[in-house]
Amino acid sequence: MAWDIILGCFIIVLARIGDVSLGTIRTVAVVSGHRGLAWLFGLLEVTIWVFAVSAVIAHIRAEPTYGLAFALGAATGNYVGVTLQRWLPFGEQVVRVFTREGAALFERLRADGYGVTKFQGEGRDGAVTMLFVQVGRAKTRHVVRAAREIDPRCFYTIDDIRVANGVGSPT
């Protein structure tokens, strides 16, 4: 295989990683209500895609490996995009923690400056406390870390928040 074909395939793979990753990030921006970022990510995503797909179409008959490079880049772009999405600084999440150490964790999270709502409940093995904590995506891991420090056996779920409304809620 000639070096120009290898280089062409490499560029197509990189382009597809870029445009598919941007598509994932754009989707998060749309769901989070960040219209400006969604617009920018969409513009970049489609611009890269147009050039990548036109390069493949122009060379696919003579060099079918361009098609494989296109597919490889798309698959890898999904992986990279989901990985990047975890690190994005925008978006709100709610962490729900189910614990037997509710009082201690409630006080710790309040002392750390988080808004926490506490509910008492009954689980499979007895009384539990359920804590709801709304945080920016970047702070989610801090809440989980605090929960695990106080109750290593706690159960938690994390969900993205599209819209939240209330007195004092973040905008």
C-alpha cells in the first residue's frame, strides 16, 4: 500500500473521530440547553464530515480501504465522544444516594456547600436515607467520593437534568 493511501486513510480516521466526537458533544449541548455551543459544535462537525465523506467518495472505487477508514473513524469517534462527554464542564446532574449513614452524609455534603434534600425510606434490608443532590457535572464525582468515604456500601444513581426550576436553583 502506498504512503499516500496510508496517509489518506489516517486523515479520514482522524476526521471521523473528530466529527463523531463533536456530534456527541453537540448532543449534550442541545440537551443541556446551550444553543450557542450546540451551533458551534454542529458547524464544526458537519464541516469536517463533508470533507471526510467527499474524500471517501472521490477515492472509494480505486481504494476501498478509504471506506474502512471512514467506518473505523466513526466507531472510534463514538468511543472518544462518550469519553469526552464525561469530562464536559456544562450541564446539571442529580445524584441520588441511598445510604444507612444518611445523617453523617447529609451534614458532610451541606458542610461542603451542596444543596441536599433528605428523605427517609425503607429498603430491602431496613431503614435507609435517600439524599438528592443537584450539582454541576464537574462536581458530581466529588459528591460520589464523599458518599463512598462515609458509606462504602451506599447505592447511588446519577441523571442528567435538562430543566430545573425553583427558588435558588442554578440557571
